[in-house]
Amino acid sequence: GPEVFPDDRLRNAFEQRVREACPEIDQFDIIPGQEEARLIYLGVLQALPVFNQKVLVIDIGGGSTEFLVGQAGDPEYAVSLKLGHVRLKNRFFSQGTGAKAIQD
């Protein structure tokens, strides 16, 4: 997801490592969250018989969550929030997720 790279320095380092590890790849793109949401929606349309229905698709990732509302192949609304499961775990359960840690 797009929230793997919270700043340009990390993004540039990742791009450099990809180029070193895969020199045969001439070009690649790191897509923004709204594009990720759109592609996820199109994937849902391929997997489920919901093309003519208005659907809400939610993709919870590690650093972000994408929400998309669409119907008939048309993504009407898409947003990517910096609200992923790893980010939430680190913020609210940094001491662990057991009963004792949650009670504290």
C-alpha cells in the first residue's frame, strides 16, 4: 500500500533497492491510495457478482485503509486513510494484545 513510505527518503531507498535487485525492470510505479482503492474495486467486481449493486469496498492494510463506493464499474468515491492495522496496533497496543496489556 501507499503508506509503506511515509516520507520520500524511504520511498527513494525502496526504489533504489528494487532497481538493484531487479535490474531487468526498466520502470515501475508506486501508486497512490485512491488508485489502489480503484484497482481493489475492479478486483472485487471480477470475484463477486455485484456489478449492478452499489457496494462499499474496504481494504485494511498495514499502514492504510482504502474505502471505495462504486456501482456498475464506476468508482463513485474513493479515499485512503492512514489507518492501517499495524499503525493502530502500534498506537493502542504497543505493550501487546493479551488481556493484561489491554486492561492496562
